[in-house]
Amino acid sequence: MFYLDPSYIIFMLPAFLIMAAANWWVNSTYSRWGKTRNSVGMNGQDAAQRLLAHAMLPGVEVGAAQERLGDHYDPRTRRLHLSPEVATVPSVASLAITAHEIGHAMQDRDGYAPLRLRTALVPAANVGSKLGWILILIGFILGYFELALAGLVVFAIGAVFALATLPVEFNASARARQLLTDSGLLYTEEERRGVSSMLNAAAFTYVAALIVAVLNVLRFAFVIAGLGRRRD
């Protein structure tokens, strides 16, 4: 079967290593700065109220996210979700993560085009990641090159989504740095360094996700090209 092809190791071993490195970086960075108390003594919940007011976002509500580092902003409900540790612990990491998610809320308010594009791609990316794999599998089993190729095109939407995510995340981090500075929540150089470390580590996870998505597409393209050669 094609999923046992040696190309799986060639393409996917680097992908696993990259994702492992990204997860290690963000978790180790959070472990350090999540234990470093910020000078203002604010947890994420308190900081969110101050930052939302400073950013003039009165309509954004703050709720709970259940997963560790599951913090996110939902543009559909205009709701900021903070994980338990971020919401309750007055750490440097809490400030960085909260400000980053509020950066997304600011993008939503401003009609930031890359955010709109990423949001529009969500349904297609969700369907493509599942349907594309199925079409590729069926096309390979039945020997239908065109069906497998169509599956590859559908599957590749996930890589497009990962690419569209990068400017959104980088811009949210830039807004977070500026917002924390302008609101006066960062007092020391150590806190600024901690915020930058958290945001940089988080940004790398999105870069890693793009690399993995591209490697997945290349892996399937390699296999499907072999199917085409056999057909000829």
C-alpha cells in the first residue's frame, strides 16, 4: 500500500521532527515565563479587561478555554477564550498570550484582510483535509490517476490555509507587543524579553505547521506521480 512507501519516511520524518521541536520550544518557553510573575500582578483575566479597554474593544467578552494553551479569539462570537492558567496566574506568559489574542480581536475590528481570508478558508480547509485524503486513497487503490490528482488539489487547501495563517499570527504578535507597551503593563527589560520569547515560540508553531503541510502535499504528489508513471 502507498502509505508504506519509503517516501513516507523521506517526507514525514522531517515533519515530525519539526513539529516536535516547535512543541518543545513553546512548552519550555511557557514553563519558564508561566512561572515568572509580572510586575503589575495581573493575571490574564484582569489584563484582558485593561487591554480591551485600552484597545477600545468594549464589545469583546472574555470566557474560558478548557485546554492548556488553548487560548483563542473567536471572531464569530467576538469572544476571547483564556485557558485556566493564563486566566488565573499573574505571569509574564499570561500577559503575552492575552495580548496576542486581543491582537486578533483588533484585527477583527479593523477588518484586517488576511484574517478575513483565513476565516473564509476554514470550512474548505476542514473539508479538504478529510475529503482530499479519501480521494487520494481511492484513486490510488483503483488506479485512477485523475481522481488521486483531484484529491491532492483538495488536500492542498490545508497548506494554503497554513500559509494564510502566518501574516495573521505575525501581525497579532506585533499588535500585542505594541499594546502591552502602550498600556504600561511591561515594566522591566526582563518582562519585554519574556513576552518576545513567548510570541516568537508561538509564531514558530505556525511556521512549523506550514512546513508540515507542504511536506504532506509533496509526499502525496510524489506518490501520485508514481501512479501516473505506472499508468503510462
